[in-house]
Amino acid sequence: MRPMIFAAMLAMIGAQANALSCMRPDPITTFKQVAAAPENYFVLYGELTFDEGLLPPSVSDLPTAAADPIPAYFRGKGLTRRGFTSDYISPVTLEIGCAGPWCGSARSGGNAIYFVEAKAPPVTMVAGPCGGRIFTDPSQEVLDMLVSCMQGGACSPQSLQ
């Protein structure tokens, strides 16, 4: 009986460890994923402002964390074939995704790239526990590569900084 209990405990530990392992996302791979998705997406670059006091902790003591949507405001540009040229200034909703006790996070102020499903306003910006839709402080090389991707040119992952 003890070997079965030990095996069950190992399986549970393995499942929890697997929940923590995330592939490091990058903006170019994310661009390719959303370009292939059946939904339409905006690629936005600019500043998101909101009350950071409303963010859940990145790791919660609760067995399953849930976060309420956070009202926010975005000021920046949308990606077009000519670059980040389309003004996008609007109230938005920030949604913090959680996987068990691990939650995503976001930062108020500063520039970032946001991949946002194109729906009726206010759009929802999602910060998942493994990242992948928000990229803070991108380099000029990353921004240039996103423009190239949008134009159908070279589209290879770049360093985030």
C-alpha cells in the first residue's frame, strides 16, 4: 500500500511542477500565433495606466486564485502595414489570468506591446500566468521586426531588450 501512496504523491508533485513550467514567450512568436488564430487581434504599443493596488499577488496563498477585471486606460498606437501608425486611445479592461495559485501581472505606466483580441470596446488586455500577450519595454529591433512581420517580410524572434 505504501508504494501506491508514494507513487500518487510523486504524480501530484509532478503535476504541480508542470503547472509552474512555462515557455518563455516572445513577441514575434506571439504575433505568429495570433496571426494564425481564427479571431482577429490588435497589436498595440503604448502605455497602460491603472490602479496597481487592484492587482492580485503573483502567487496567492489560495489554492485557486481568481482576479477581478481591472479598469484601465490605454494610450498608444496600433500596428498597421505602415508601422505603429494608428492612434489607439481608449478605456480598456485588464484581466489577470491565474493558473491555480499563480497569477500573471502587469505594470501601470511605461511602454509595452499588447496583443489584444479585436472586440467591441473596451477591449480586454490579458496578463496570463505564463505571459505571452504583454511585453514590457520592447527594443526598437522588436518593434521593427513586428512591422516586418505585418508587412509579410522577415519575421524571426528577437531579444526582448
